[in-house]
Amino acid sequence: MNHGFAAGRRYFLQQAGKAASLLLPAGLVTAASKGEVSVASSKLSNKNYPFSLGVASGCPRQDSVVLWTRILPDPLQASSSGVLALNVRWEVANDEGFTQIVKQGKADAVPQLAHSVHVEVTGLQPERWYWYRFMLGDAISPIGRTRTAPAPASMPAHLKIAAASCQHWEFGSYCAHQHIANAQPDLVAFLGDYIYEWGPYALQHPKVAQRSDECFDLAQYRARYAQYKSDPQLQAAHLAAPWLMTWDDHEVANDYANLVDERLDRNFAARRAAAYQAYYEHMPLPPSVLMGQQFTQMRIFGRYDWGRLARFYVLDDRQFRATEACPKPGQGGSNSVTSACRERLDPKRSILGTVQEAWLKEELTSSKANWNIVLQQTLMAQNSQVPAFGAEEGRFWTDGWDGYPHARARLLRDIAASGVKNPIVLSGDVHTFYASELVQDFHQAVSKNNPIIATEFCGTSITSTSRPQARTERYMQDNPHTKFGRSDLRGFMLLDITPQQTTNTFVAMEDVTRSDSLAKNLARFVLEDGKIGVHKA
């Protein structure tokens, strides 16, 4: 780990609030959580800019989009927002200069939600770009660019989407996000591990490192999000386009499954609820994602249509999954197991949960889109760590889809039975670029009786480290349905989608420790309409 780099980022945090100081009026009009209007007896800091975490948009529909910000003058000090509710103004315009404002309003930023703002703007025109901003007193936020989805019956000529995941703060710069912003995508799909619940490794003795500075309560998760979202390159990617989002484990705790964590903590439900609340407070999500009281559940999975060109299925493989099979003695979470672990092969086990499985099956069946793209967390293709020539052989990591083989088989059967056109799975989590062909039986070669059901593109991490490339190459030899793999580079995926073809480019950073790192196109794959599989350009 580059401790000097981490220290530099820490210095940025300490200086962030000083970069764009704007005075606020002495009497801020605020609105309390129950709707009463009051006047703050004192103003926010005269020295700090209230929009230090930037702005964001997400969940685009044909006539709506969600706008987000959080009022926090000092990213290192949660109390810098005060204890009163704040009345924030917002505007949406047809132009970056805001000469043609089409929507405007006010929203309450309440302390109970960390002074975050979620505005679901409706009544917008389909398939067009908009610009948006927030105001508090005399302070004006950065201007974000967002867009709506096309009308349901339309066939757009082109869609560009960036897909990313796994951005551990201490392991590199967010240069990949700057390259995402520079690519000017129509959408950004984030596939999990937006934050890591723990900070840098702490060396306990020369050869053993333990996680340190771990989050357990709401204040700690809020502070971690503030740390991450203060990064200007991450903010740039949010400013560039609306996001579709799902989470993985590190937004809560490593390898957690449903209401069980590695520690087998009896109070984990409260920790998960705190983490879910912090996630909501920092993402451009609509209030409709809330399923229970006190953030005990959230509805993250959903469908997003891009006219008839593409349908996106955003999945949640954490909240409703069965616990990992055959964990290590005395703990929960993942393990690498062989055929001796019979629990892994239990057909009742699900990674999505029965409700989400049924929902996905129905959405697939109803799709008339030309491209059907599943956005989910972790590698779906089988990835045995040793040669496996039959269902009773192999060594598998239980936290991914390999830990739930019957659930994977059901999903692939549902895709095949639905008859949807051009199914693609986009994945993250494993910090490796992979291009794979998904089949019903991974122990058999592709054939008429074992056809390719979908193509999977798995992106590497934005910063998080991975295994040596030599081991990845060995895994590929043992898993021939995986046609490409690189674990030694960080980056993201960039997809160009037209009615005739989808092109996916693996974009890699030359030096992730440098905020000004150059990027290179590592590999490119072209899928022609009606010809699913892995086809390297």
C-alpha cells in the first residue's frame, strides 16, 4: 500500500472545504422534518462550501430522473451541517447556462438523513439531456448533466454505458472515474463496493495484516461515504451522466449474506440497517426503494428500459441470499470448498431470493428489447480453482455464483426459456477483467445440447487489488468457457450499443496510483445482433 498516496488524499480532504468558499446569508430559512418553517439562529460556516460532496443523478426513466446532493461544508466533520433542517432549492434546465429552466422547486435537507436531498423530478421529455443544480443561500452547487430514457416504443440509434465497481479508497486514485467522465457516457452502471467498510490494513506483525478503522454504526458509515464522495474525479463521473446502482458486500460488511456476517454478530441487523441508511443518504435513489421501517430493507433491484434498444435488470445478490455454504469453523462468510461440501449443491439455495428470482423471470418474459443486460455484482461463469471435469469435482469460492450453482442454473434456464434477444451479463466484485460464455453445464463443451445462453463481461476494479496474473491464466486453463482474463490492471468497461451490435471495451489504467494516469484499451469484444458469445475484435 502506498501510504504517502493515502496521506495526500487525506490532505485533500482537509482542504476540500476551503476550495470554493461562499458566504451564506445570516438567516437561513429552514424547514423542519414535519414541515414547519423556521429560521436558523446562526448560519452555516462562512468559510466552507456546502456542496463539498458534489451532486449526482440516477434511475432515469422516460419522464423522470432522481437528483441528489448532501449538505456538508466540511467532509471531515459531520457537525459542519448543523442540527437544523435546511431548505435547498433545485433547478433543471434545457441548457447548461440555465436560460431555459423547465423544472424547479425546494427540498428539505434534514439532519435525520444527514442533510441529504433526493428529488424525483417528473414530467420531463423522453430521450434528452438536461442540466441541474442545487442552491443553498448564495451558494450554488456544481452543474450536473443528466438525461431521460427514450420513449418505450422508440429504437434509439446508440447508447454508451460505462460499468465500474470496487473502489477501495486506500488502494489508488480515482483516475478511472475521470476517464469515465471524459468518455461522456449516456449511463454509468455501478455494480457494487462503492465504499469499503474498513480503512487501510494495519500490520499486526511483519507478515500479517488486519483490517482497521472498520464501520459499525451510522456515523461511521456516513463518514466513510463523505471521505469517498469528496474525491473530485468520482464527483466528475457523477456530473457526467445518470447512474444505475446496486450494492455488494463492502457497503455493509465483507462477505455478509442476508442477516449474517463473518463475525456471526448477534447485532448485525442493526449494523446492516445503519449501512443501508448511509447508502440511501449518499446515492441518487428515489424514496420508493425503502421497504421497511428504519432501513431494515431496501428495494434495490429493478428494471430500466432504454426504449426498445435495451432493457437493464439491476439485481441485488446480498440482501436476500442464503448464507454461504460450508463456512470456516466459528465464522460466517466465504470459503473455498470441494465436493465434500454437499450444502453448496442444495437446489433450494438462492443467491437472489425467491421473490427476486420470480420477478426477474417475469421481466425477462415480457421483454421486447433488442439487448437484455443483467447488471449484477459478481462473476457468474464457473471459476473452479482446480481442474474440474464433472459436477462432483472442482474447488469453488462460495461467496460468488459458484457457491449457488443451482440458483445460477435456474437463472440461465429462465433466460433461455424467455427467448429474450441478445442476453448479456455485466459483473464486478472479483477485481478482474473476464469475458466468458455462460452455458447450462460448465463441465461440457459448447454444443447443440449445451448452447451459449448469454455472454458475460466482468469488469476489474476501479482501485481494489487482485490476484497475480499467472493465477488468473491458470484459472482460465481450468475453465475453458472463460475466453479472456486480466487481473493485473484496474479500470472499467465501456459499452457502445446500437440495434446492430454491442461493442465492449475493457479500459485499463496505466498507473492507478496517479490521478493523471493515462488509460489504454486493453481488449475489445463485438457482439452482433443474434450472435451471442465472446468475439474479440
